[in-house]
Amino acid sequence: MIGHKAKVMGRAVRKRYFFGEVYHTGTIREKLEFVKHVEIWSGELEKPLLKVGDNLYIASKNQTVKITGIAKSTEGGYVYLTDHLADFIEDEESLNSKVKATKSMKDYEERVQLIKAAKENKKWYQFWK
């Protein structure tokens, strides 16, 4: 069988942290933000060409990835984009977002305590207590 040159690309993502209020509870959540594509395997694949939605088993990584996109390369082969998370980046932007989310969480907790204290001093609350 005749093969074709192929590069399999995974995704590098950056962690972003943010503060969120859900059902009167403050939490710090994280979100993954796409940064770039990273090569996870390169070599010769047998024909036929893979299609979007196909699964590919990479023996050297002992992992199955799902093809999400295909592009023809100028080098004569094909580039397969996958859903594989190849790298998590925690850089200065990630740390800054974590600090900001933590500060927002503390501010929220202080506001909740002030509202709670103010409510306990109300006459109607004293009556129903």
C-alpha cells in the first residue's frame, strides 16, 4: 500500500481563572483557552486519507485521538488537527488571572458578611429570629 506523509497536531491551551457567582455562592473556576497547535506525531500513514471524525491510534503515545480538521501541507503531506490536549500552559497571564479571581472572591465574601451583619440588625429580622 502507498502511504502519505502526515503530521498529527494537538492543542496547547492556557488555563484562565475567573470568579463566578452561582446560586449565591462564589467560586473560582478555570477555563481553557486555545493558544496554538503542537505536533504530537509525524510519520508515514497508509492510504486512504483520514476524514474528519475518524479516530487515529498513535502507538508511540498509546493514545487514540479524534481528527477534527485536515489540511494539505506545502511539503507534500497532510496535517491532521486533533482534539488531543498536548500541553497546558500556566504562564504569567494564568497567574495574574488567578490572583484577580482570588481577590474578587475575597471581595465577594466581605460583601456577603456585611449584608449578613446588616440584615441581623434589622428590626424585622430580630422579630422573626
